[in-house]
Amino acid sequence: MVWTDITTVQVPRIHIGVAAVAAMFREHGCEVQLYVPLRLDIEEFLALVERYDPDTVAFSSMTPQFCYTSQLAQALKLVRPEVLTVIGGAHASYAPQEVIANEAYDVLCRAEGEMAVTQIALRDPRPEALADVQNLWVRMPDGEVIRNPIGKLFGPLDDLPYVARDIFDYPAVLDSANGEMCTMGSRGCPYVCDYCCSPTFNVLSKGQGKVVRRYSVTRVVDEIVSVVERWPQVETVYFIDDIFAPSWEWLEEFRDQYPDRVGRPFRVLLRVECAKPRMIGLLAEAGCYHIDYGVESGSEWLRRHIQNRTMSNDQIEEAFALTRDHDIRTNALMMVGMPQETPEMVQESNALLERLDPDEVTPSIFYPFPGTRLYELCKDEGWLTDRWASDPFQTSILNLPTMSTEEIVRWFHQFTEQGFARAAQRHAQGVFDFLANLDQASVESPWVDDVKFGYFCKTWGRTPWLFAPPPCSLEFDVELPPAARLAFCHGMRHAEGVDPPLDAAVEFSVRIDGELVYRRRRKVGELHALRPWDAAEVDLSRWAGQRIRLSFLTTPHGDLSQTYACGWGGAHLEGARAVEAGV
Ligand code: B12
Ligand code: SF4
């Protein structure tokens, strides 16, 4: 199987859909090897094909990954035309015409994959043998494409095998997510937001069974327990259900089982309409520490008329207040750059965020996904550009009459930065948190405006990052606690459109009153290693109790653009643990 996870994040991740499909292949006796390139490397891919000599190569692709996936599929077909190529996932499901037009794919799977995969596993790996399988579009040897209808939705979900996490480098996935494991309690969503593919899935699967389906509590907890037994480094659990809104009975049973059997804090995604006192109370009792709410815009008009979301701002505010009252962290998911959105509406989003006062803000730039109503609107209005955005985090692919691309990107960065600054302050660590106290720092840099909070891969683990493009110096005057210890991360990742020589490097160093206490060089050429950051600790007991000048420095070596994304994460001083440890 191949999942071309090429984005700026560049850390090992799991894709539950891929793990689900792999589990089904295995269930039917197939051996599965997974390839998850974090950057496009056709030679590496072909070497793996050569090594494993597969009958079938199965690709999974979302829209932003499709162009990379296709380059691999085309390269494969050139050298090994006899290998059956199958593609599934969101892009194949919702843009099947575009996908099947690419002759590198023999078979395309729409919507859920499990039933079709069963047939692919059981039958001969030839398109002709799959000609009548539901959910599949099949290119026959004469070039004709057979378009089979979508079949029954899988049920009951408890009959599915546990997803195959082990085909991923799961310890590395957990490490990059700070010990957070993803899982699901249900499938499907009954809502109808116009930018989302879930309503399209519902239309495709109409008449094929209940779309919203739920695993039993025991099955959900059993699977988590089995993961924790195998990988005890799991610290928290993330339910990635479209929305985590079970019945009271389910949630009460979950509250009775989860704390005793798993006991690790968990987070969920929720609609504000579902945030009733009883629901939030039960979630809190079960150990929920964090809720992601889709807010998306502060403009009620935009939400109602463009996004098809009818909740009021009052409802959103009540949900956030209620959640906070239960000591559960809140994250506001926001979008900017929607059709018809004006700068005034973005100001409304800004004002709503002020009132909500969430612990975190996760903004994204609106990206019209094929199959959604808003994609059709953008296409009909001629707003789609050929400015293809490989990573929806970076820019808008629309030319909107109401807002310029520059404005959209500026607002996006502003929301990102405000969100992380807020998170840094809210969740200050240790006895002194450097990022939460950034206003006390003296910052020296030729590009001081670029020294700011931002998105770095470790934020999957919810650590705020401060970018410090080299050369940059951040100096703090601090009084050290007894038995002091400094903990921090530093990292560097590839920035879009920047291609410095591979031997260029950044030196990360820490000085105390001018004395070097830490130094590490990171080469650009090493960036595609699994983990683009380092976590470090420095014992400062020599200066315990003293007032010192502590500097974090990033220094360029070689021809390195200042736009390179590098900086510091979670930097803080610890005292107590060091004393306990007798340091
Ligand atoms: C959870 C989730 C995430 C989580 C992923 C967590 C994880 N570790 O898995 C996070 C938050 C990280 C995430 C990120 C993104 N996501 Co997301 N995500 C979802 C969500 C809500 C559920 C996905 C899921 O796991 N479903 C359950 C599994 C079992 O289903 P599945 O993945 O669809 O797989 C099934 C079928 O598609 C099929 N299948 C899949 N692959 C293959 C391959 C073969 C060969 C076959 C035969 C079948 C097959 O079989 C599977 C089992 O039935 C969906 C919405 C949805 N309801 O699908 C959006 C969704 C998939 N995400 C989406 C997007 C766009 C993104 C981002 C690009 C957003 C962004 N701004 O960056 C990133 C991309 C990250 C990345 N590189 O993967 C879009 C995709 C739209 C599109 N056309 O591409 C969706 C549909 C939401 C939407 N906007 O409508 N996402
Ligand atoms: S509530 Fe979430 S998953 Fe459901 S349709 Fe809206 S955006 Fe999609």
C-alpha cells in the first residue's frame, strides 16, 4: 500500500483509513507492505516494488496528495505494467472522473473500502476478475471503464478487524504525536456542511444502510487496551470521529468502562449543538481533556448562507463556556478565505475568538474539495485557479472577488500566531516558560517580524513553537530556581519554495551569561530524517538561585535562506523534578 503523505508537516503519521484497508487485506491472507513517503522519491518507490514484487499496489489519496500519488503510479506502470494498481480514499471517492482519466490506475474504489478490498484480496489480481465488484470502477483490457454502483455500508462495525497500526512505524508515529494515539468510536456524520465531503459520502451511499454507525463501547475500549498493551508509550487518545456525539446510554457505558480500563486523557471533535451540560459532564467524567469545535467563521451570515451551518454565535459561546466550566480545553477550528467572505467577516471571526477565549485556535485556508457544493460554486463562478496548492496550509487556490490571496494568507498567519501565543500562555510549563514570557525577551534579528509563533510539526503534540529564522538571538534575564534544569526542543523543517544546498545548516545554541551550555547543528540534508526536531535538557544547577542572562541562538551556516522554518518549542525551566531526582 502507498500513502503519499507529502505536506509541510513531514513527520510520521498514521492514516486510519489506510490501516483499516490493510487490516482487511491481511484478514484475507494478503501480506501487506506500506510505503509512506514524506517527499517524492520515485527511485526509492521503484526499488521497493522491485524488492517486494507485489501483485497489487494499492494507493490511498486525498485531493492534495493526488498529484504525487499519480507520479508514483505512472512510474510504476511504465516499468511494471502487469502489477494491478488500485486507488481509494477521498479523491477517488469524490473526483472519480479525474482519477480514472489517469491510465496509471486499473481500479478505483469509491467510499468505504472494506467490502471491495475483500474481493480484491480473494480474486485474481487482474481488472477483468474485479469487473462486477461493488464500489469499484474497473478499466478493462480493451480500455472500457466499468462503473459499479456503491454497495452496502459495512455493519456492524464491531465485525471489522482492529486497524493495522503495525504496518506504520508506530513508535515513530507516537513519538511525533507526543504519545497521542488516534482511534474511532463511530463512522459517519448526519450534518450537511457545504465545504465537507461527509454529506457527499451520505449522498453516494444513500439507500445502502445507516450512514452514522457506532462501535460498541466494549469493542472501542478493547481496541485501545490492545494498543496500549503493545505500545505502552501511548499517553493520550484522540477520537477522530467526524463528530463524537453518541447516545446517552453509549456515553454512560463509556464513562463506566474507559477510566478503569484505559484511564488516559482523551480528546474529541464535537459540534457546538451537541455540547449539552449532560454530554459535557459525562465526557469530563470519562476523562476528556480537550474538545475541538468547528467554529469556522464568526459571521453568522457566512456560516448560514455559505457553509450551511445554522448554529448561532450565542450557541458557540455557550458551548465554549460550558466546556471550560468542566476544565476541558477548547480548540476553535477556523477557516479563512471562504467564498463571499469579506475582510469585515474575518474581523467578526477575530471578535468571536476574543469572546470565546479558546485554549487553542487551529485555522486553515479554505480549500474547495471536489464533490462538495462549494467546489461546484467556485468552479461555476470561475474562482478556481491553476495555482495548485499542494498543501492547504500554505495558500488559497481561489481568486475571490471579496478578498485578495495576500489578505487571506495574512489573516491565516495572524490566527495561527494568536492561537499559539494563547496556547503558550495558557499552558505555560515549568517554573518559567520562555515562550509564554516572550514579551520579556530582547530579540535581535535582521528579520524580527518573522520571529513569531507558528505551526511546526510538533504541534500535533500541542507544543507551541516560536520561529527564529537565523541569525536570531532571544535573550532573557531570569532568576533560576534551586536545582534548575532547562528543557526545550529545537527543530527545522523544509519551507515551501526554498531549496538551499543540502550541506547548509542551522546551529542551535544556548548560552548563559555568554558561556556556551548547549550546541547542536542541523543540516538541511538531514531534514527528511524521521524526526525534524530534537528535544534537549541542560542541567543548570551550577547557577541555581542566581539571576542569569539566558540566550537562545540560531546561527546560519552556509547559504541558508532566512525563510527556512526553524525555531524553538516548549522552552521552560524546571526545578522540582530535578530536586526529586537528586540532580
Ligand atoms: C480524522 C481526519 C483527519 C485526521 C487524520 C487522523 C489520522 N491519523 O488518521 C487529521 C486531523 C490529521 C486530518 C488531516 C487532514 N485531513 Co482529514 N479527515 C479526517 C476525517 C474526519 C476522518 C478520516 C478517517 O479516518 N475516516 C475513517 C476511515 C476508516 O475512512 P477513510 O479514511 O475514508 O478510508 C476509507 C475509504 O476512503 C477507503 N479507502 C481509503 N484508502 C483506500 C485505499 C484503497 C486502495 C481502497 C481500496 C480503499 C481506500 O477505505 C477506507 C475504509 O473504509 C475525514 C472525514 C471523513 N469522514 O472521511 C477527513 C478528511 C479525510 N480530511 C480531509 C482533509 C482535506 C485533510 C487535510 C488535507 C486537511 C488539511 N488542511 O491539512 C489533512 C491531511 C493530512 C494528511 N496528510 O493525511 C478531507 C479530504 C477531502 C479530500 N477530497 O481530499 C476529509 C474528507 C474532510 C473533508 N474536508 O471533507 N484528517
Ligand atoms: S459537522 Fe463536520 S463532519 Fe459533519 S458535515 Fe459538518 S464539517 Fe463535515
